[in-house]
Amino acid sequence: MELASKLIRRLLYLIFSLTSLLLLVFVGVFTYNSKETKPLEEKNELVEWDPTLLILENPEVSPQIKKGYLLVAESSKYMGPMAQNSLDQYSGNNLSCTNCHLNGGTQTGSASWIGIRKRFPQYGGRADKIGNLEDRINGCMERSMNGKKLPEKSEQMEAILAYMSWLSSDFPKVNEIDFEGYPTIEIPDFAVNLDQGKSIYQKECALCHGTDGVGIRYLDSEMGYQYPPLWGEDSYNNGAGMHRVLTAAAFIKSNMPYLQAKWDSPKLTDEEAFHVAGYINSFSRPQKKNTEFDYPDKKKKPVSTPYGPWTDPFSAEQHKYGPFPPIIAYYKTNYNLNKNK
């Protein structure tokens, strides 16, 4: 009797095991088939990619696109102070374009280049005119890169444009508006607190950018900076958009600390990003000439532009560190302009 009971239990166990196995196989086949039949175009997400594998070692990518990638990823080496030919030294510092336009210009929340060709020509307040993408690139060359303009028909400019075009054409369909500029922050109704900014910087930023803000170079110094300097002579100049506290704060919140924060999962609060942006921009940096001619229509100047002249009664210090809501309210009341940076 006991032997029969054991046999029955074993038989039931075997039946249960076979049933479970068949169920797993069925689910696996069903899931596999479901994934196979779903078109890639329906996925509203980006695939992970390695630029070395997908660009530099990819025989299907043209030499011009590869050159464009190298120009933006290793700018110092190919169009900056480290360029072997002095005629190719257009940027004045050792930053790379991708120090700000992260992940090869593909990261959401860091002024991604995905879809950028479709966004130009567009109006720019700094020149008060409709400009093309070449104008926008040269704005960065003169300000963020502290250098000089690329000739519009130069090999460098055409290669960069080819790379930017390739970015959009080789990605799955996405909502490209998500990749424009930086997400906005809620603007505090108080001024930057430099002591708080320093504390946040030491805790969250100094490990990569250094306590003195000089950054960390790649082992191959010709490649430029792995973590860029945030102030000093090798950083962006005072005419760059990143020198505006509100612009810098939006970038910082969406992307910093590096590899710890993204636009949809930030680590710092709006206020923390605001204070640390003010701290970073409190130090000396290269000075761009002729900034008084920026924004011919001074009413269109961003409220956090730290250099004059302005068409309002607020001080230079308030334009640099805030509080910004009173300035925003002034332009709304007097000029019916809505400003958010």
C-alpha cells in the first residue's frame, strides 16, 4: 500500500512537471512570436549604441560622417589647439562639442542633435534674425568653444552637418521634440546662494570637475577633456549660453551628476541646480569681445544674461544671480513678453 502511494505521488509529480514545462514552452514561443511581429518603428525609444562600433568601425558610414563625429567628439584634436595644422585650429579651448551635447549629441535633455536639421532655419534673438544651422554652430564656436567661426563651405562644417543629419536618419522613429534644448526648471523667487552652491558643488561635482573647476583630461590629452573645466581660461567664455544661470541650471538638473541623472530622473532639485549653476558661473573665464552688440533688440535678451546693456532698471548682479521673477514680471508688464530664461 505504501509502495502504491509513492508511485502515485511520483506519477502526479511527473505529470505536474511536464505540464509546467509545456506551459513554459508555450509562453516562450508566444512571447517570441509577439516580439518578432512588432515593427521597430512602433517603439518610441532609442536603442543603446556605441559610437565606435556604429560609426568609426562601420563600413556603411561614409568617411564624411565619421569625420563629423570626430570633429564634435574630439574637437581639440581635430579643430582646436591640438590640431596639427594651425589652419585647422578654430576652437580656442580644449573642450569638445560633446562635453555639453552628451552621448554624441543623442542624450535627451542635453540639447540633442536628433532632428536638429528640421529645426532650422529658425529665428535667433541674439542676432535678431532668421539663421541657419551653420549660424548656430558658429555661435557655439565663438562662445562655448571660445574660438572663431568655421567657413560655411569648409570641410569641417560640411562634415559636422553630415553627422547631424545621419543621427536622425539612423534612429528609430521618436518624438523628436523631446530632444530639443533643455527641460525648463521652476525659477526660484530668490537669488543664488553661493555658499549653498559651493556645498553642492563639493558634494556632487568636484569628484569629476575638480575642486578648482579645471576638469579631467583623457589619458590621450589630444582628445581633450573627459570631464570639462567649468571655469578658468580653458572653459567657455562669458558670451556662452551656459554662462546664464537659468540655462546652466536646466542643463545641470537634466544631466548632472554625470551618469547619475537624466532629464526624466534627475538627482538635484531645481533649487540645488540653480545654486550650483550660480556658483560655477561666479568664477573668472574668457571674455568675449563685442557682447554689447548681442541682441540688437535688447528687449529680447534673456533675463539671466549677465552682461549689459539691458532695457530695464535691474542691476548687473540681479541679472546674473537673480532673483529673476521681478525681471520677468517687468518685461511682461512693460512689453508683454513672456520670458523663462
